[in-house]
Amino acid sequence: MDKNTLWKSVLGELELTISKPNFTTWFKGTYIISYEGDRVVIGVPNTFTKAWLEKKFRKVIYDIFQKITQNNVRVIEYKVETRRQGENKPVQHHGTEQQHQTYPAQNMADMGSPAMPHSQPISPLTERRTNAPTAHASDIPKELDAFQLNSKYIFDSYIVGKCNELANAAAKAVAQNPGTTYNPLFIYGDVGLGKTHLLQAVGNHIRMERPNTRILYVSCEKFTNDFIRAIATKNLNNFKKMYRTVDVLLMDDVQFLAGKESTQEEFFHTFNELHQNNRQLVVTSDRPPKAIPALESRLLSRFEWGMIADISTLDLETRLAIVTSKCHSKGMSLTPECIDYISRTIHNNVRELEGALNRIHAYTQLHSTDLSLEDIKSVLSTIGTVQKRDAVSVPVILRTISEYFNITEEELLGKSREKRLVYPRQLSMYLLREEMRSSYPSIGKELGGRDHTTAMHACQKIEKLSKENEAITNDINLIKKKLYA
Ligand code: ADP
Ligand code: MG
């Protein structure tokens, strides 16, 4: 098998194993540089992708290679290198080509073929700034300049866990190399999960590193209002000048473009103008591009050009880390028991966690004593979401899983090793561990008196599979939704 055919087969398999955004994000512009003996060298567009493939996809890729080559491939290496369409020669990484008009569609054929043009770094923003000394942040009207960035929203204060590591890594990559790495970067996730925080962190980082960069953070609503006002006051030229000459456009909540035809069109042209000039775009949304209703297909395809990163349901570990960190920054010292209780009780989003901590903080100020677990419980009981969360217990988890898989609880806890029962059983053990922090012996006991090693094995297995298999992640998320609904 020649190397191109081989890579196409590998990508074909990969596409079935991982989610579409993940697939497009990580495998666009990759190809096999060489395939000799048992060694394959894969070309990737940048160091960020290299690190990610090595860290996150090593095993999946290895297994697929093994399968396709009947165990012939044993060594897989990654090298930062891209080549242009139709060429075999690698492209230098300091090029200044401008090739933006011809983005190929992102289908399988393209995935296997040489790098997309926009994966090549082109004229970094810094260079442009030194060439254009007249352009300064102060050129932007006050209301539109970077001072709108909240200095609180920085990478240092953003806690990274399983649920947001992709979005965080992508945002950092963009902040370090605006206009070159991923353009646009599209971040989506439910409300209160830190999209605005990340978006502004990108802006704050760039502002620190490249003070002359013109950064514009704007909510989609403000963009819409500005546009409408510009039409009404016949000031469209000024509007265009403002929005189309920035170096970095950070647009929050683009889902509000839904159904707004002329605003979408204006944004489309803004997007093109900026993108063609290698200006960085980062947008956030509460849903993936495809799920935004009435979004023009040409805009949809623009959003899908770059990188799409999601922030998923908060896992307990991340919640614990967030609570610990926020307590620390408020100068509050709570016992691990209290921190644990808060993190399990408030699970929806970080905004709610912050709200709860603010209440607790106010309470400590008032009473100036160390809070006991009972105090925390009574403070939190005034918050609506809490009662529901308290209801989640071992029996509730087991019942929810039985219902989800349409099996009886007897079957779930029983001895049968039928496939349709084994997976739900392992998932139960995993969720007891994740959501209740139960010990392995007690998990084994709850699941029909099994050994603690069985429980440990099950948890590890699901943990591992969930990283590779989208269907499993999906099951976990849906079950969690049911648990907390
Ligand atoms: P979204 O824009 O997704 O609705 P925000 O970015 O406004 O959410 O986040 C809500 C609040 O939670 C903000 O105060 C933000 O700083 C905080 N927050 C969200 N995610 C994190 C995180 N991972 N680490 C620390 N704080 C976070
Ligand atoms: Mg927001």
C-alpha cells in the first residue's frame, strides 16, 4: 500500500471513531511524510497538533495502523511539516503566501491530501504592526478598544479539566500565534461554562504580548445593534472601517446571528475581509455551528474552516479544582469536606458555583467563624438547584442507568455476562466513582457484591474508552443530564 492510500484508510477509520469536530480539527492538513519498514512519519501543520496527537490519539492511531497494515507499522512519529496542494515538497514555515480564496471543502479526499493553505503561518500580527507604526490601539474609538476586556478573565485564572482542555489549549495556541494557528477558532458550550472567560483571555494575552494589536471584543448583540444603527444613521462606512480593520475580532455568542439575515451578511463580509488579511477571529456560541438555526450555509462553512472546540459538562474533578481555587482567591479556607460538598451539590455551571461561593463568603464575613458542613448545607439549601442535587444517590444512579439502557435493576446487578448488561454495569461503576466518589470496595458491593478489583477495572476501562469513543462520552453525558434534570 502506498503512503497516501494508507493514510486515507487510517483517516477513514479514525473518522468513525472520533467526533467530527475532533476529526476535522486534528487531522486536517496531515499526511504521511514517509513509510519505510515498520516506521511511519506523519506530517502535521504545527507543534500544537503534534503534541495533541501524541498525547490524546497515540493509542487510537497506533491501533488503526496495526489493523490496516496487519501489525506491520510499529513506530509512529510526528513531524511539523506541511506541503502545498498537489506538491510533494514540504513548505517552509516562514512563508508569506496569501492563499485564502481557495479553501478546499473539508471532505475525506482533502483530509488525506496536503495541508490546507491556512495551516501555514502567514505574516504574523507582530510583523505587520512594526511595518505599520501609525496603526495603534488608540485608532480604535474608545468604545471599541481593548479596554472592554475584563482583566479578570485571563488564562491564569482559568481552571482546566477534562471538560475544557481542548478549548483551553486551542485558545492558548491562538493567543500565542494570532492569525496563524487556527482561524477562526469556534468555541461552544452551555451557558456559564467559561466561554466568555476564554475569549477574553485570548484578548488579554494578545494585548499583553503585543500591545499595539487592535483587539476588538464584541458581543453578537452589540455587533447587531451597531450595524442597525449604522444603517439608520447612514454611517455604514464608519461601521465597516471599525470592524474590518481590527487585528483580532473576538465575537461572543454568535448564536444570536440566528435568523438575522442582513446582520449575517454583514458579518460574513467582515469575516472574509479579516480572514483574508490573516486577522484572527475567535467566536463563541452556546451550540456548534451546525446547530445554529437559520445560519446561512456560507457562514456555516466559514465557521467550520478553522478549529471547533467544545466545553462539555463539568466533571466533578474540575468542579473541585474550581471551588478550591476560588475559595483560595477569596481568602476563604474551607475544609475538604465542605469543598467536596459544594462541588457535588452545584454541578451545572461555574457561574452557579461562583454564586454559591459568594453567598458562603458573605456568610463567613457576617459570622466570622469557620464554617461547618452544616452551615454550608444551610447556606446552599436556599439555592434552588441544590435540593435536586441532594437527591442523587447510589440508588438513583442505578435506576437512571437501568432506565437509560432499558434493563431491569436486577439484570444490572446480576451475574449474567451478556454484553448488553456488562457495559451498563461498568458504566454504573464509573458513574458511582465519578459522581459519588465512592470507594472501589463500596462500588463493588453496590453492584451486586462484586470484588473491588472488578470495580477498579470497570472504572478504568470506561475512563479510557470514553476518551476514544464518542458514543460512550455521549452515553455518559446523557445519563448525567437525566441524573440532574
Ligand atoms: P459563558 O460565557 O460560557 O456563559 P463565562 O465565561 O461568563 O461563561 O463564565 C461564568 C463565570 O464562571 C465567570 O465568572 C468565569 O470567570 C467563571 N469560569 C468559568 N469557567 C471557569 C474555569 N474553568 N475556571 C475558572 N473560572 C471559570
Ligand atoms: Mg458568555
